[in-house]
Amino acid sequence: MTEVADYIVVGSGSAGAIIARRLADAGAAVTLLEAGRRDNTRLVRKPGMIGPLHSVPQLKQIVDWGHYTVEQKHALARKVPMTHGKVVGGSSSINGMVFVRGNRKNFDDWAAEGNTGWSYEDVLPSFKKFESFEDGGNEWRGGDGPIKVIRARDLTPASESFIEALVQATGARRNPDYNGAEQEGVSIFQQSNSNGLRSSTAVGYLDDRPANLTVLPKTQVARVVIENGRAVGVEILTVRGREVLRAAREVIVSAGAFGSPQLLQLSGIGPADHLRAFDIDVVADLPVGDNLHDHLFVPMSFAMPTALHRSSPGHFASALVRETLRNNSTWLARSVFEVVSFLRTSQAKDIPDLQLHVLPWSYPGPNQDAPIRHVPDPRCALTVMSTLIYPRSRGTVRLLSADPAAAPAIDPNYLDEQVDVDTLVEGMELIREIMAAGPIAGAVDTEVQPGAQHRTRADLAKEVPNRATTVYHPVGTCRMGVDERAVVDPTLRVRGVEGLRVADASIMPSIVGGNTNATTMMIGEHAAAMLLG
Ligand SMILES: Cc1cc2nc3c(=O)[nH]c(=O)nc-3n(C[C@H](O)[C@H](O)[C@H](O)COP(=O)(O)OP(=O)(O)OC[C@H]3O[C@@H](n4cnc5c(N)ncnc54)[C@H](O)[C@@H]3O)c2cc1C
């Protein structure tokens, strides 16, 4: 065994890159292992390239694990693509860049379950630490962190009229900062990019790394090496075969909501019967891979000339030429999302339970499951997504093979709970109400997706299993907690194993009410602070 570092961090994504950098800044020797390739291409770093990156299978496979769910029994046996970054920066290098913390109550709920140190007041400094918000720092926001956050700008007239219509139809307020004091209302979307460049954790934390932080791309970890109940290193897959790297202090697993449970299970940490079925020696019998849950949305597209954007090669090519000639001069410099709203359905208790994502582009429907290039309607269109942010359904991640190169079985068990369908349908009905309101109705030519023929609540409910799709926010599979369902304790240590922590989206006990990247980066900062004591 070669002693390579004080700390080994597995996975360079939203959490892992941050942990590795903070430990290195404190003087430790850190090795960061990443299965994917380097991220320094325009395809990854130019924000608007997300369109081709996700819609052209040949491009997507360069940076994606290529996972699919198992057949979803409540969604017409669909196998839903579970895109997940396999590249330096992880999913922060390929995501939609919208920037949302969630609701402060989400963290207070984690703390109330026994997760001491994770209330909103506790995690707020970790949120502030990583961000540079364009308005500067204040009580709620960070002003000088490595991740740049700006608001969408030059909103299309369609998006502007959507805001007006939403206010009129729902009575919701315009909220200048949904990541500030209050989440509720309608707002201009914030996004993690600036000056025409994606602000991933690779850009923010790794580009200018110190010499004591070694990043090894194209290095997949096969298992954590555990001796006498203590994690002492990892086994990696190389072209020469398997090799062991040793950590003098700790191993931190930040391989994401699929990668982390898979790696723990391959290392003998997981449900004992499941591991034995693959002849894996059991180190710790823990519910690793349980509690998988995810946000779902149903896109509704409306043909509207005022949306200005067409999903045509000509429209894309002209922006690409202009953006190449002058950086940060076109829509390619930013996320495609313009407006967000947090609202309450009839099911809501204390906080908003519905999110609307709004983008001035048409969206292919009814779903994008097939691994082909999906062609959206060519007209200018506004898409509004009814988004379920507190799903009740729970699923699993399990091994299909003891071979680390094999994909795991991912079963989010989407729409298992009827209330999840009901919430999405209520959101769809609300979107129709908004689109029929005075400030926007006259500008809408027609509803393209799902289409006016799906008229009643029952019609919409029937469409949900075919149209609902992942927002790519899987969490919860190495749950943090203090009871039998916990995999890690509130200091992120794997229960019953020394020298091993998990820190990424998988530790969320329950999903936050908003896109998960910001919370996962907070987890990275919070974990680093705990490691450094
Ligand atoms: C397509 C897409 C769009 C999204 N859009 C948004 C958005 O707009 N806003 C938002 O807030 N959130 C968004 N998200 C979600 C957000 O990006 C994720 O929640 C977040 O990045 C998860 O971070 P993580 O650290 O848990 O995992 P990741 O960032 O996925 O990092 C895990 C890393 O570990 C590596 N890895 C895994 N297994 C191994 C192994 N065995 N050995 C070595 N390396 C390994 C992976 O390659 C990866 O780089 C999106 C996600 C996707 C996929």
C-alpha cells in the first residue's frame, strides 16, 4: 500500500471538490479521485451549451454515467434517464445552474430529527461561505466566495408577462431574493455563472488549486479498504488493474446519490442480506441505498412569439457565432431558466410546496426517456414546469453486480404515493390559470404540451405518469440521522466504521424545497468545517 495523502476524497462534484480544497487550504495533503474526465472544454463551461450537451447522446455520454432507472411501476414501466455528472466538478459541471437554497424550515426539520448542528442558523455560514452573490454579502447572502451567483437578465417579454400574470392570478408577491429572508413568491431565477462562464465547483475550487491538492481524473474507486473496522484507503481501477491508495487520516466519500451508496455497498457497508447475495463480506449492516427520493416535474409548453427563442439549429448557430466573437453577449452566456416561483397547493402546510420553473424555450414531450436526439416544437414557446418539491414516494439504490464497473439498480419508485400525482396535477391546473390571466393570455397562441385536448383534472392525472420526469435531484441514499434509518451520524461519519465519512447529496435526510446544488455545496463546506474541527 502506498501512503498518498492525509485525506482521500472520492468524487470531485458539488461537495467533493469543496471538501478537498478546504482541507488542502488548511495544509493537509489531499488526493481527490474522480472517475470522469477533465471539465475544461467549452461544451461544459459555456452555460448555454447545456442544450446540445443534454440533447445530443454522443455529447452527453462524454460527461454522464448513462444511468437509467429500473422500470417505474407507477409510470407506465418507463425507464427514466438519471443523468449524473461523470466529469471533474461532477453534476455541478453539467447542471442547469439554477441557484436555490431551499426553505429554511427544511434544515430546521433536519435538526429537529436529531441532526444537531444542521438547523438553518447553523448551516447559514456554510451557505454564505461558498457564494459571491451579485448584490454583495448581507445577513443572508455571501459576497466573496468562489461560486458566482447572478440573476437572469434581459428577460424575454414572455417571461416578464408570466410574472405579471402569476401575481394577478395567485396574489403571490414579487420576491427580489428567494434565497434571502423569504422563499415564497415569484422571482427572477438566480444562477451559478458569471461573465459567460459556468461557476461549477471545478471552476471555483479546483482551477487554482494548491500543490498539496492532487486531482486524479479518470480514476474510479472500486471500494473503500477497511481494516479492523477502520477505513485506511481505497482501491482504484487503473489501466494496470487494481491499485490501493492509502489515507493517513480519513476517507471521504462524495460520489453522489448513486455513486456513494454503490461504493459503500461494494465495500461491505449496506443491508447485510443484499451484500451476502453478492458474496461481499459485511462490515456494517446499514440501510445504505434506502430513502432514495427526487424532485419530479411536468413541463407545459405554450407557443408564444414573445418567448423569442426557437429550438432551431439556425437560432443556436447565430448565438454561438456572436458569443464567440464577444464573450457574455448572448443567451449562451447564461442558464436558460428565467423565472421561478414558490407557491402553495391545497396540500401545503407551513411553507410553499410547489415550484414553477419557467424558460422561454419549447420542451420536447411527452418525455425524453429514449436515448435519441429529442426534437422540440420549432415555434417560440414558453415552458412552465409544475414541480413536486416534497415527494412522499421513496425508492432504493441496490447493486446489480459486485463488479464496480456495472451500473447500480436505481429505483426511485416515482409516483408511488397518490399525493405526488395530485400535487403535480394541481400545479398544472394552476399554470393554466396563470396562462389565462390578463397580462399573458393575449400573447399565447396555443398550449403545445400537454395540449388542450387534455382538459379535465382526470385527463391531466392520466398524463402525469407519461410526462413527469426527474429534475435530476436524487438524494437521501446515505441518510444522515440518529436512528435506525441513518447511514451517517450528524458529523457525517459512517455508523460503525472509523475514519470514513460521506458528504454529498446522499446524506440529506429529506429533500430540500428547491434545486439541490446549493444545498450540496453547503454540505461540502459544512463537512470541511467539521473535518477541520
Ligand atoms: C442534468 C442535471 C441538471 C441539474 N440542474 C440543477 C440546477 O440547475 N440547479 C441545482 O441546484 N441542481 C441541479 N442539479 C442537481 C445538482 O447538480 C446535484 O444535486 C449536485 O450536483 C449533487 O452533488 P454531489 O456532490 O452529491 O454529486 P456529483 O456532483 O454528481 O458528484 C459526484 C462525483 O463523484 C464521481 N464518482 C462517482 N462514483 C465514483 C467512483 N466510484 N470513483 C470516483 N469518482 C466517482 C462522479 O463522477 C461525480 O463527479 C442537476 C443535476 C443534473 C444531473
